[in-house]
Amino acid sequence: MSMEVIKEIKSTEGIAEEKIKAAQQQAKDLILQAEDEAEKLISNAVNNEIAKGKQLVESAEKEANKEAELKRQQNQQACDQLRQSAQTKMQQAVKLVMERIVSINGNS
């Protein structure tokens, strides 16, 4: 009987060792799975932040381009007004010079 009990104890120990090994393997698998999921989450978070950053940059560029275009148009209008004013003054100057030439020639 004692041999039988020893065999049963050894069998039970073998089963327990197999269960421990299986549990250890299952724990390793769970850790690897958790690490993979963590890496994916981190990668997704980084990619999302990069995408947000790109969108912010694009938005800022669009806004800057709009503002630059508005400034360009304002400057163009100012230049046109100056050109128009200069043209008017040029015509007045030509007229004045012509009047003086005529008056000098007429008085001689």
C-alpha cells in the first residue's frame, strides 16, 4: 500500500508540475499579449498626435496664406491709389509746365 500511495503522490506531483508549467506559459503569453497591446496603443496615440500636429500646421499655413493674400490685396490697392494719385499730379504738373511755357512765350 505504501508503494501505491507513493506512486499516487508522484502522479499528483507530476500533474501539479504540468499545471504550474501551463500556468507559467499562460502568464508569459498574457504578458506578451499585454505588451503587444500596449505597443499598439502607444503607437496609435503617437500617430494620432502626429496627425493632430499636421492638421494644426496645415490650418496655420492656410490661415497665414489667407492673411498674406489679404495683405497683398491691401498693398495692391494702396499701390494703385498711389499710382492714380501720382498720375493725377503728373497731369497737373504737365499742365502747369505747359501754362508757364505758353505764358513765357506769349509774354516775350
